[in-house]
Amino acid sequence: MNLHRLMPRSCPPPASPGERGSATVELALILPLLATLAAFAFQFGQLCRLQNALQRTAQSGARALSLAPAAQFGQQLAGVSAQMLQDLQASGIAGITAGNIQLQCLDGTLDPFGTAPAYCLPGASAPADASLGFVQAVVTLPQPSGLSFPFFFPSGNGAGQTFSGPPTLTASALYRYAPQ
């Protein structure tokens, strides 16, 4: 017969008076750090969700514009911009307006500061050599709302640290113009 099985288990020795409540003190010291880390992880997830929605919309807008028929290219600009705005609002992004969406036509040098190709003007049709150009969609969301912990986003030079809130989010997509 095994004596270990018949013997009752003994309780741990009682804590000394100096050790009572030490677990509570440790929890009180660690809990704010854990709450801050959890809040940061949540905010980072929200920023990633917003950035993904902006990038997905910029890509779909640039792709739609790159496939626009040559004869209707100028008329497609307003429609693509409206569709992009609708997609962003359907994604739950608050405070987005048509002014946050920029559609650009670039020539073969990809110079955004040069003059836009003639086919990029509203009402114009694309010439036969328009396939040498590119279209770009840029979506900007300055200081996204809905983030509850703006103190995680410091700005400044390090000496005079200020906390201005979340950063401006920007997404862009560049496609070669290939009319259908």
C-alpha cells in the first residue's frame, strides 16, 4: 500500500506578516502598464484599419481610371472620385470629403509638378498615344477621428515634445493608363 496516497496534503505555510498583500501591490504597479499597452495595441490596430481602407480605395480608384475608355476619360474623373468617396464612407471613415481625394494624370516622366497631359482634363478624350501616361490616385486623411488616445502620437523635435494627436494618413496608387 502506498502511504503517499493516504496521507492528507498539507497546506502551504502561512505567509509572514511582511508578505501579506504583496501580490496586490505588484498588481497595482503592473496594471497601469498593461492597460497602456492594451490601449496602444488597440489604437495601432485602428490606424492599420484606416490605412488599409485608404490604400484599398486608392488602388481601386487608380485602376478604374486606368481602364477608362479613351473617348470618355475626362468624364470618368468625377465618377471615379465620387465612387472613391462612397467607398471610404462605407468603410466607416468619418470626416472624409471629396477634397481628400486627388486624381492625377502623369506623362511618361511621372512628373507630378509638370503640366497634366491634355487627355486628363475634364471633358477631353484621350489621344492614341495616351497609353504612354500614368494615372495616380492619392487619398489623404488628416488627423483621423475616432481615436481615443491621441497622446500616443508625439510630435516635435524631442526637446519641446508636444502631443498633437494622430498623424495624417496618406495612401496612393499609380497605374499605367491602358484604355479599353
